[in-house]
Amino acid sequence: MKWMIASDIHGSAYYCRELLRALEQEQADRLLLLGDILYHGPRNDLPREYDPKAVIAMLNPLQNSILCVRGNCDTEVDQMVLDFPILAEYCLLWSGSRMIFATHGHRFNQTDLPPLHKGDILLHGHTHVPKCVEEENYLYLNPGSVSIPKEESWHGYMTLENDRFLWKDLQGKVKMEYQL
């Protein structure tokens, strides 16, 4: 199974379209969204083509292929217009014997760890900065941001297939990789 993992669309119709174009190119089986889908948040500038209604219209037809966790900018009113669940604080995935704890990052993160066993993976967005950090007992991964990258990073996403994580820009160029 191939997963596409993305975070922090923040209501950008432009970058949501680019993400969905990349999803089609990747031919991923599922899209995991790590929160902050519609609202730009009070600390961010408006992203390019800020249009949450257009983002809703683009994502809802993919409802059966999307798994999503709640970001700090996602609310119950957002759930009223999105046809797939967005309010879970986390979800658990498995890659071989490793658990992947997927969350947004505002609640569970490297400072406030969720329950992890040695070798597990903490996967979150929120910081808008792509990361791959091998800690003593766990692996921390972050796909960065689709629409508002920070710290001179790129607009992008990750893929997971056959225990291999790839960080890519929206044109599909590999920027980083990690093999489990």
C-alpha cells in the first residue's frame, strides 16, 4: 500500500489543487492529512488563493481515501462541511512491526510524547518544517507544509511505501528519504 502524507493546507485552493495533482501522479492508495485543512490560523499570513470553500469541494469527493487527524486550526464547524472525519487527535498506522503515531503536533510532539515503544514513529505536521530525526527510542518525522512552508523549506508532502519514506516537493522531486 502506498500512502501520501500531507499537512497544513490552511485553506489554500492553489496548493490543495497542486497536492491533488501530485496525489494522482503518485497513484497513492490513501491520503493521510495531518490537520489544519481549512483555516489559515491567526499566526499565519493568508496562503495563496485562500478559499476554504474550494478546498472543501476538492477534498470531499475523496472522502473514502482520506484519513485525517485534527489540527489546532480545525474545529467542529469544519467537520460540518467536510465529509470525512477530521476531529481525532491521532491515528495509529503500522509499518511492519513499527507503530506510527500520526497526529498534528500541537498536543503530542517531541516535547510532549505520546505512548511510544522503542522503535515506534512519531509523525506530525504543525511546525511546517520537514524533519527526519532519529531519537534514542523513536523516530520523529514531519512532512512539512503543503501551503505555508517555514525555515526555507518547500511546499510538499511525504510518501510511505514498502517501509520507505520520501519527502517531495509538489512537483514530485525527492528532497529527503528514509528507509526503515
